[in-house]
Amino acid sequence: MGLLDGKVALVTGGGAGIGRATAVGFAREGARVAVADRDESSGRETVALVEAAGGSALFVQMDVSRAEEVEAGVAEIETRFGALHCASNNAAASGGYAATAEISQKAWDLAIAVSLTGVWQCMRYEIPAMLRAGGGAIVNISSAAALRGETFLAAYAAAKGGVLALTKTTAAEYATRGIRVNAVCPGGIRTAGIDDYFRAAPESEQPTVDTHAMRRLGRPEEIADTVAWLCSDRSSFTTGSIVVVDGGVLVNSHLL
């Protein structure tokens, strides 16, 4: 018996990385999964992986910064699957790498629009759908960068910090209405995106690894497992929590 048997789940940014691992993980736990991404090709690849694992999935075209696409996507999920019970709001944009005073307006606006406003847009339509379903659980993907800052990623860190405040506020508002809202803060995760960065700046790979007390990067599946638990009834008394899954970034010591 899976953690999410009988549930319908939405994963934004489901075309790659943590989002893809979460979609596959949800399916393995028994959920029917809506994979949302603005890139149709990668989103449909995730759907194929879910189906290959024996799950049921559909692709939803969605740019989370565009309200009309989020609204239409959630409506499609309710039409196709009959309800929405849980969601992992994973879609994000870093805005690129630059010192704070050198960030362009365009890069800043992109990071905020996708990584913060996009989470709000998603919850704006997920919550009414979950209320119609009798309750639900939302997990917003933040970052360890929101808790400690991140050099040359001020826009991303600021957006992810906003996600934490938004998560706690929304959790308080809907706690008596059957909707739980939590956030996960990953550390460095071995995804295609970070691999591309290391190829462009190979000298940064080992120092990045060394910021983790475990002296390794995480696997997307290690985040997905946490998200699945938070979306399940096993975490029924958990809301407004910030769950750090960072390999020890926040406790790393320069003495060891």
C-alpha cells in the first residue's frame, strides 16, 4: 500500500530534476500525477517515466508565472482526474549568477516571477480545488539558500525566502479547513542543471560539495521522498513546517 493511494497530485516544474523525481515518486506511492511544465517535451518525458513505472499521469502545459495557464491547468486536472489532493510547487528560475549590485532588472524580475509569484499563483488555484476535494496538502520547494543566503544568487535566495514566509502564512490561514502547507529546503542536489554549471565552472564543484557536512550532493529522489511524506496522511499533524534536507549545509563546520 502506497503513501498516496487514491490521491491526485500536481507537480510543477515536473519536466526535470527534483520535479521529475517527485512525479515518479508520487506515482510509485499510488497517486495519479499531473506533470506541469512549460516545456512540453521534457514534461511528456516525465509522463512516460511515470507510466513505465506503472503509474497514471497526464501532462499539463504551465508557465507558473502566468495566472491563466495555472488556472487552466488546475481545471484540466479536475476534469481529467476528478479532484486535486496534493501538490508540489517546484518550478523555479534562478535569475542567473551575479553579485547583488550587478543583477539586471530582467534577471531579478524573472527569479521573483517564477520562484515566488509562481508559487503564490499555484496555491491561488490549488487551494480552491483542494477545498472542493475535502482537503489536501501542499509542499513548496524552497532552498537552503533561503536560510543562509547564497553568494551570487541574491534574487533566487530572496525569492526562496519569500516562499518560506508565504508557506507559513498560508498554513495558518487554512489549518482549520483541511489543507496543510509545508516547505522543503534542499541543499545541493545532483541534477542536470547543477551538472551544467559544474561543466562551465569545474573549479566550483569540489568547494560546492564541501559545503555539505556529508561531503556529497543529494539525489533528487531524496527530496522526492520527503515531499511524498509531507503530502501523505503520515504527516497529518504537520503544517507550516520548514523541512531542511540539505546534507548538513546548515551545520557544516570549518573545523572538520
